[in-house]
Amino acid sequence: MKNKKYIPSLFIVLMLVVQAFAQPTAKAILDKVDKNMSADNMISESSMTVHGKRNSRTMTSKTYKVGDKQSFTEYLSPAREQGTKMLKLEDKLWIYAPSTDRTIQISGHMLRQSVMGSDMSYEDMMDDRKLTDIYDAVVIAEEMIDERNTYKVEMIANVVDVTYYKRVVWVDSERFVPLKEELFAKSGQLLKQTTLKEVKKIDGRWFPTSMVYKDMMKQGKGTEFNIISVKFNQDIPKYIFTKAALKQ
Amino acid sequence: MIRFLFKGILRDKNRSVLPIIVVTLGVILTVFLSTWIKGIFTDMIDINANFSTGHVKVATAAYFESTNAANDLALLDVDELVTNLKTDFPTVDWNKRINFGGLLDVADENGETRAQGPAAGQAVDLFSPDSKEAERMNIINSIVKGQLPSHAGEALISDDFAERFNVAVGEEVTLFGSTMYGSMMFYNFVVSGTVRFGNQLLDRGAIIVDITDAQIALDMENAAGEIFGFLQEGYDTEIAEEVKVAFNAKYYNEKDEFSPKMEQLNDQNGLSEYLVLIDSMSGIMSFIFIFAMSIVLWNTGLLGGLRRYTEFGIRLALGEEKKHIYRSLIYEAILIGLIGSIIGSAIGLGLGYWVQNHGLQLGASIQGGSMMMPTVFRTMVTPEAFYIGFIPGLLAMVIGNALSGVAIYKRQTAQLFKELEV
């Protein structure tokens, strides 16, 4: 009789232990996301549709990427953008415009400007540090998004020089790809929102091929990104990631 | 009587020197401050009209509402609109303008970034033979080196920028920013000269180009951010309002945020409050002056009354009427007030004229801010300045003495011998 009163407490403890083992930690979730989303190298062709107040524009580009530190993008269309190239090496960004035959380094407050009128800033492109290195992450809930179960992971910055103080990401609990992300300022203001769709299995990994990136400070429908093709672990010549390649 | 009082004032300096000094100083301050405020606000309105608001301005409703005057909200089909404006309002000078921002980049010998800084650009009509824009914006007088752009692809840049980044006239600079449709904009300009306007906001990375160059660079063919209208007779709130009302009735559609809308100068940048302030400032200053000076001169009069206590007592004992003594005190105050006001007005106006012609460089003290303020401050001597200090100077002296002189009526004749210790 005396032992019977401990049974409910033991049951709760047991449930908590089971729950703890059933739900992976935030770090484990983010590591699995990295395995899907990051690659040693990647060549992709994508389109970006920017919805302006008066009209919408679609640009296509080809991107070569090695790790998180090196990327090279060449715009293929429309005619006004064709031949414009961007090179990112570590924390530096250069843009080459064939119309002026000039290579311009983007720095300072210009990094906060929008890329091609989109909802994304150069700064968004530049921040390539691992999320687990600069944020303390915890799983705060499990929610359904588009009929998929997700882990809701909240990340709070543990460094000062970070663009977004808080991130909340909804990670597909089965495929481990992000389906939605919200980026916040320290004041709690929601700054950007991303929704990712069309998750496909490419080269053995799950990868979202459609994304809507929305700057919440701007009016409009946001910027749509669509992956036309993507190849992982390709042989990318080293000269691609040099300033000389910008003028070629 | 006046001659008698005047002699008294001259001979008894203890009676007159301090009040004259007080009135003179007060009048100098009032006259000079009045010309100073008038000068600053007039300059401020002119600068804002010429660079930012026009006497009237046409833009899309969305452009007026946006905080950063973005060119994606610019007016389209502007050539037709300007033709219509010239027909509808022939006495107004209409000018297309484009404001743009970006990065001004200077190349090294390899075509890579040697130096760069933020640029705030203005595109105006520099090439049309009948354009008054260069004169209106005081561009020619502000050129430090080189000359006004005379060919397509030339630009004037801020002298501060040129000095800081060692950019010479004839050198090529690249403007990097966004087109009207959000695409990347790269455009090379040859520096035809450097300018300094003496205004922090304008000199901070300014670039001035012809409107046609900006239209090509920003992908704004037959488009412009805004159309400025300048009234022939100078800014007049009522005339500007008439033009605005007539235009909006004909062209503005409340349901279409891209339809052209007109606003006049005092609708923009919170300038209406400043205009009201200018109008009321002189009155406020006069009131403060009369109030403060009356208290000071009342106090001076009381001190004088105490000093002249015996004198008034003897005069009363000799049979002089109280009202006669009081009247003579007021006449004396009028004379002192007149002397102080004339001297004060003369000195105040002299100072006002000097600063009007020479100006005072106060740029360092007004760094930052978004309101366009001149860095060289000039006063403006108006007919109002001739009486704005004079009348309060006179009134304050008379009121001060009238208040202190009331004590004369409190004297009891029966007590006089006791008071005078006779």
C-alpha cells in the first residue's frame, strides 16, 4: 500500500525519460539539417522572382559553391542582368558588371541593401557561420506544417555580431529539412520569414527546391526562389573562386 | 517741458544711464534676433524649395507616402505630364527631378575598388538651354574645381568626397545602386567638377548628374521621381494652394496610389509648422521682450524712485501735484526709451546688415539631422526689423516707470515733514 503512492510519480518520470529519448536534441536536429542542406560543393541553377509594387521580374542564375565560404554566381537572364557576377570569399563580396567592366567590392552599410531588389540582403548571403556555433538552440514544440510533423527549434544568439538575434525554425521531423523559418530582431520584431516547399530527394538527400523569402518590413508578396537544377559533389575548378574569373 | 526734462536726463546721469543701457541692450537683442531668425528660416525654406520640395511638387501618392522616396514608385509618362502642366499652369516653371542613392566607387589601375562611399544623388536638367536648375540650386557658385557637366556621362561630385578619396577632375567613378525596377545599376561617370554647397545634408557624398543620364542609368526612360514647380513671383502659400487644388482635381485619383498628386511646400517635410513659427516668432519675441524688460525697468524705476524719494517729497511739499510729478516721470521714461530704442535699433540693424552680407559659419554645430539647414547662417533685415525692437523698447520703459511711479500717489502730504525730517 505504501509503495502504491509512488507509482504515478515513477510513471511521470518514466514518460519524461522516454519523451527525452524520443525527441532528438536541437543540436542533433540542426546537424541532420546541415547534412541535407550543406555539401562539400554544389552547382545549382535557379530562378528568383521579385514581386515589385508595379511588376514582377524573374532572373536566372548559376551558382558554384564550395562549403560555406566560397560561392560564385553568374546571372544568365534577363538581358540587363546577363553577365553580372558575384564572388563571395570568406567575409568579402565582389560584384562584376560587364556594362562598366568594373569589379566592385560591397562592404559596410551597402551589405544591408537588397540583392537585385529582392527581399534578401547581401548580409543575408554573407552570414555563413554554422547556426550551432552562434546560437543556443532548444526544441520548444512539435507542430504540423503542410501536413508534415515538424520540430520547432528556437535559437538565441550567443555572439554579438549577428544579424538576427533570434531564429525560429520548423524542421521536418522525418526528412530533416527546414519548412519554415522566422528571423527576429533583439526587440522581438519579426524581420524575415522563409517558407520552403517542394522537398525532393536529390543525390540521396532531401532538399527543398522552392522557397519564398519575405522581408516583413517591406510590403509585397516576398521573393520566390526556385531550384531549376542542382548537383552535389562536382569537380569545380579552383579558378572559379578568383577575382579573375569575374571578368571572364 | 521736454527740453527741461531732456536737460535733467543729460545732467543727472544716475537717473538715465542705467535705463538707457538696459533698453539699448534689449533692443539690440530683439532686432538682431529677429533678423537672425528671419534669415535662417528664409534660407531654410529656399534650400528646401530648391532641393527638396519645390514651391509645389508632383509625385505619385505612393512616393509621397514612402519614407525613402523610392524610385520604384516614380511617375511614368512624365514627358506628357510635363507638357500638360506647362499648358495648365504656364506661369509655373516645371522641372523633372530624380533622387537616387547608392555607392560611389573609385577604381584603381586594375579596375578594382580603390575607394568607395555612400552617395546621395540628384538628377536635374543641366543640358537644356532654358533650364534654370543649375542657377536655382546654386550649382555654378558651389563648384570648387572643374565645371558643370556639359556632356552625357559627366557628373559633379561632392568636394568632401573628392578630397577624402583623392578623386581628381576627369577621373571616372562608378555609381552602384538599384534601378527603378530593382535591378543592379552600374554606371560610369566622368567627374567634370566638385561642389560644396555648405550644407551638411547635401555635401555628404553628393553626386549631381543630368536628368537624361539618370534616366538611362536607373532604367527610368520617360519616368521621374518628382516634378518640381517654381512660382514666378516666389513662394506664396495661397497661390501654391490654388495650383495644388486645381491639379489634384484634374489628375489625382485617390484609389490609384500611382496617380500623380501635387503637394505644396508647406505640406512637405513638416515645413508648415516652421512657416507658422516664423510668422509668430516676431510677436512672441516682442511679448517676451516687453514682459521681461518691463520687470527689469520696473525694478530700475523702483530703485530710481527710492533714490529720488526725497526729491519727490520736496516737490510735493512745494505744492507740485502728484499727477504732474507722475506725468513728468512718464515723459522722462518716453525720452529715455526713445534714446535707448534709437541707439539699440541702430546697433541691432548694423549687426543685422553685417551678418546678412558676411554670414556666420556655424556648420560644425549642426551636424546630422534630416531637415535641410544652411551651414552659413545669414540674417535678413526686413522693414519689420526697424520697429520690432523700437516699440517694445519704448513701451517697456514707459510701463516700467508707470508701475514704479504709482508709489507717488501713496505719499501722504501730512507725513512729508516727518519724512523729510524738517
